[in-house]
Amino acid sequence: MNAFEVKGGKTLSGTIVPQGAKNEALQIISAVLLSPEKITITNIPDILDVNLLIELLGEMNVKIERPQRDTCIFQADDVNVDYLHSDAFKKKSGRLRGSVMLAGPMLARFKKAFIPKPGGDKIGRRRLDTHIIGFEKLGTTFNYDAEDGFFHLDASQLKGTNLLLDEPSVTGTANIVMAASMAKGTTTIYNAACEPYIQQLCKMLNRMGAKISGIGSNLLTIEGVNYLGGTTHSMLPDMIEVGSFIGLAAMTHSDITIRGAGIEHLGIIPEKFQQLGIQMNFVGDDIHIPAQDTYTIQRYLDGGVLTMYDHPWPGFTPDLLSIVLVTAIGAKGSVLIHQKMFESRLFFVDKLIDMGAQVILCDPHRAVVIGLGNQQKLRGITMSSPDIRAGVALLIAALSAEGTSIIQNIEQIDRGYQYIDQRLMNLGANIKRVNG
């Protein structure tokens, strides 16, 4: 098992470029199954989850050319549909929750699919209900086979319908959109997720010949078509990386420029970090975070303590709450972090407490951070990364701490952040991979 050895307390400086969006990539790459024609995708993040999905497609007989690490040319003209019911697929997909995204395009084009029980982060329950119920209302029949551990889906009569989602699930919306794109008739999805990832997927499908309207809203209308063709697509910059780098700059009192941040697609992310007192300058599509000795958490107009919580887009993404929490440790003032979506995502705060942070874990969903500013530095410890976002939050803490930290289980970090150690070393960080 690899680990990061981090010698903290160093001020960083320089420019960093965010990778392509991980969450977008899992949807976009799955969508190549919708067409037998060539689809070229650029700005692909070179990370474990995405590379696993690309490997899966290759094992399904999808032709793949990779002229550069961030570019793939896919052609799904000879797909082995039954591979999705194999032990090999079950084993590999168990490491990748994103494999569920293959079901929508498989149902649309090949009229059947198999979904194993989901894998991925250990951050609480992640329901498949939105996916399955949506497919069922489109005319898919399904049953769960306890012996082989697969959901068996049959979509020989896939037809348009009116859907009201019980939750605005990003992956659920994407899966249903892909299935509905080739269903007979018209489908409406109300309470659809409208994150930039979904907008990007819908725009790509429309370039392939789909008829999707309402993009950017929570009401999507999809007129089914008989055929989808090839296209080209480029991923947005990863908004979670952008937020992570803002937090890193603040915690290490560093002067950092995030180049090509995709500012128009960040929503309220910059504003939320500004509420922690972090200054930033917007120059074109770059974000410059100047070095600050101190930053102070804002209070509400009536003097109340600030609360930060996750909410469906255009609210604040849950993937950045771990980063906000660790960033608040270095601020002056207090903030209540309310993680509504995942009940186990705040459990990593025990490691921050061991480092000297003043954090009160109220329950599985809420934590109070009492920022001490420069009064007390964190101290380096040995710890383990429980999930992708908590892992990077711990890495930010380690870079700001005095002494040496060892972060184990960094495979979790590698799932979502490409070459993160190399890119941080380019900013002046003292970090290296060791056997943990």
C-alpha cells in the first residue's frame, strides 16, 4: 500500500491547472455506448476511476485509441453485451460505482443491462432506487438475482413517459436521460439534476442527434430518436479540484493561481469560500488567491454563526464540504458544517482532532469547526484516507501542519485527483510517495 509522506508548514506558490471533471467523465465516457460511430473525448482526467471505466469499455469490445493521456477515441460498433453479466465485470465494477452509468446507454441501444451492487466510496448509503424506478417507468422490467448478485434489466419495450424524481440524483438523471434518448415517444424528467455535468452530457447527446430541451433547468424534455451518431467532446475543468486548491491556498497562506478554472460553471463555489474570509481575484478564466496571514469567517447579519450545507445544484456541492471543513480550521471564527446527503462523510474529523483541530462532531451529519486562525498550528500525524474528498482534506491539513504526516490508503485520493503529488511539488510542497 502506498502512502504520502508530507512535511508541512511550507508556504506554496505558483500556478496549477485543474484536471478534467471526474464526475462528468464517468457519464460522458459511458455515453459512447449509444453510438456505433467514433466519439472523441478530450480533457479526460488520468485517474483511477476513469481509467477503470475505460478498461471496462475495452473489455466490452469497444475500440479505444488513446493518442494522449487526456484524449480517447471510442468506437462502440461491436459491443459484447453479455460481458456485463460476467464475473470479470462484477469484480471490476465492484471497485467503481460509476459502472452503474453503463446501464442507461445499454438499455437505450441494446435493450438489456445488468447492474451489480454498487461499489465506490464508503461514505454512507448510495441508493440505486432513482435509477431503477426511472428505468421501470420507461418500460424496463427488472429483477434482482440473489445468487449472481445482479439486477437483470429488460428494455425491449422502452417508451417515453413523465417522470418526477424523488431526489435530483446526478447519476440517476444522467442514466435516465441516456435511456430516454432512444426510447419511443417523449420523456419529461421533473426534479432532474441540473449540475454542469448533466448540462454537458445533454449538450453532447444533442450533438449526436438527440432531442433534449430544458438543459440547465430541473425540467428536461427528451424526444426519443432511433439513432445517435459520433461527436467530439471536451470535459469542463473539475470544480472539486478548483475548490480544493482554493482551500489549499488559504490553509497554507500561499499565493496560488488556478489557471483555466471554468469560472462560469462554478456556481456559488467561490462565494462559499469567500464566506470563510478567503480573498480571490478573477482574471479572465483564472482565479488568483493571494497569500493571507489570516482569514475570518463571516457571520449572518443578525450575528448568528454561519452554516454551510450541501444542496442540489445550483446549491453547494456535497463533494466540497470536506474541503470547506478543513479550510475553516485555519480561519478565525466558527462555522457549522451540515452534510445532508451522506451520513458517514464527516467521520474523518477524528483525524483532524488528533492533529489539534477544534472540531465538535455533533452527529453523523453535522460538525462545528472552531477556527483558531494562527493561534494554534496543526501537528503532523499518521492517518488513513477513508474516501476521495476526505483524503484530499487530510492532505491539505497535512500541508498546513507542523512536522511530518503520513497519509495511508492514498489509492482513494488517486481515484479522483491525477498526479496530485507531482502537481503540489511544482508549487513547492514537500510530499512524496512511500510504502505505508
